[in-house]
Amino acid sequence: MTLHLVMVGPPGAGKGTQAKQLAKAYQLAHLSTGDMFRDQVARHTELGKLVDPIMKSGGLVPDDLTVAIVRDRLQQPDCTSGVVFDGFPRTVAQAQALDALLHEMGASIALVPCITVNDEAVVERISGRYTDRNTGQIYHLKFNPPPAGADLFQRPDDQEAAVRQRLQEYYRKTEPLIAYYQQRGVLQQFDGMQSIDDVFSAIDQAIRQL
Ligand code: AP5
Ligand code: MG
């Protein structure tokens, strides 16, 4: 059986943290459009040059570019056994495009875990977040401290002004996805104010009950 999950939640909710653990536990491909765009920026590709200023300001990359990279990524062999989508879709148009792509593959979305956190937690989590340059592992100085000697970086869009813009974009363009997936009966809310392990256990339990 293939499993397709869509992580929804504001910036800093823990989508990436949970998606990595779910991918490992269920042998799923982890498809993070944010990671894919950051990789394009780091490699100075044409797409990278285009999306760099958009990401730095906290805006959303246009739907057509985003859907195109997802369509390509879904052709990779590791996606055949299932995918955890992280940060995609982010607009209703992207959600409709994903439905069509999955339909072509004979697949559908089994569960949309929506991680809820308050705005104060978003700011605290994002300001303490560091990522390992070599492994992509996500850490937090207080909540999930990195090991000594790790080669860490902070994201350029984690500055206060960009975070505020990302939150606005989330409420305006991404939150409507909650109703979209609720209507399809696949959305479940998870309290993201719990510990990382407790959030994982709750999502894990919901998957087992599918
Ligand atoms: P993206 O990379 O997707 O960023 P985001 O949605 O803003 O989300 P984050 O990655 O900041 O947060 P997260 O929920 O993954 O939290 P994390 O697990 O790291 O997108 C970046 C940009 O790319 C966008 O702004 C846009 O420009 C562009 N883009 C990407 N996808 C796009 C799309 N589909 N369409 C258009 N544009 C797109 O956790 C955060 C911190 O909290 C970490 O330090 C972690 O250790 C800690 N933490 C996690 N869980 C807990 C917990 N339960 N308790 C305490 N601490 C916790
Ligand atoms: Mg993330």
C-alpha cells in the first residue's frame, strides 16, 4: 500500500521535523518544496536566482514553478512507495494540481496532519532553529539541541521581517487548505504545542488507524 501524507501548518510549526521522522518510519520520500528551492538557490541555477529574492522576503514562489518541480520530483523512483509532502501544497491551486498529479499515478492523499501552534511559539521556534549543512537535520538551541561540532546554518528567511511576511502569506493563502482537505475528510488537527516526540506519536497513531 502506498501512503501519501500532506503536512500543513504555519512556518515553524514542525512540519519538517515531523516529515523527516515520518519518512523514516514509513519509508516514504520526503518532498519539501522549501528544501528543493533552497538547493536551487545554493547551486545558483536559473530557478534558484528567480526564487531567491522571493524566499528572502517571505513571499510565495508562483504556483506554476512550484507545481513543475513537484511534478519532476514525483517521477523519481523513491516516490513510488509513498510521499510525505512538506510545505506543499500551499495554495488551493497547488492542492488541485497535486490531486491531479496523484490521480495520474493512481494514488490519493490518505491523511493531512495539520499542526497547530500559536504565533509566539512560531517566533521562538524559528529564532532558535539551526540546520545541519551536511545532513539536513533540523535542530533547536533549546528544544532539540544540536550535537557538538555540527556544521550548522540559519536560514536567511528566518529574520523577523521575513517571518512576519511568511505568517501573513500562511493565513491569507495556505490556511484555506484546511477547509479544502476537511471537505475531503482527510484532515486531522494535531496540537503542535506538545513535545516533538508527542506530536510524532499522535500522528503515528492516526496513520495506524487509517
Ligand atoms: P519552507 O521551507 O516550507 O518554510 P515554512 O513553511 O515557513 O516552514 P518552516 O520550514 O520554517 O517550518 P517547519 O514547519 O518545517 O518547522 P521545523 O520542523 O523546521 O518554505 C520556505 C519558503 O520557500 C517559503 O516562504 C516560500 O518562499 C518558498 N516555498 C516553499 N514551498 C512553497 C510552495 N509550495 N509554494 C510557494 N512557495 C514555496 O521546526 C521549526 C523549529 O522548531 C526547529 O528548530 C525545530 O527543532 C523546532 N520544533 C519543531 N517541533 C517542535 C516542538 N513540538 N516543540 C518544540 N520545538 C519544536
Ligand atoms: Mg520546514
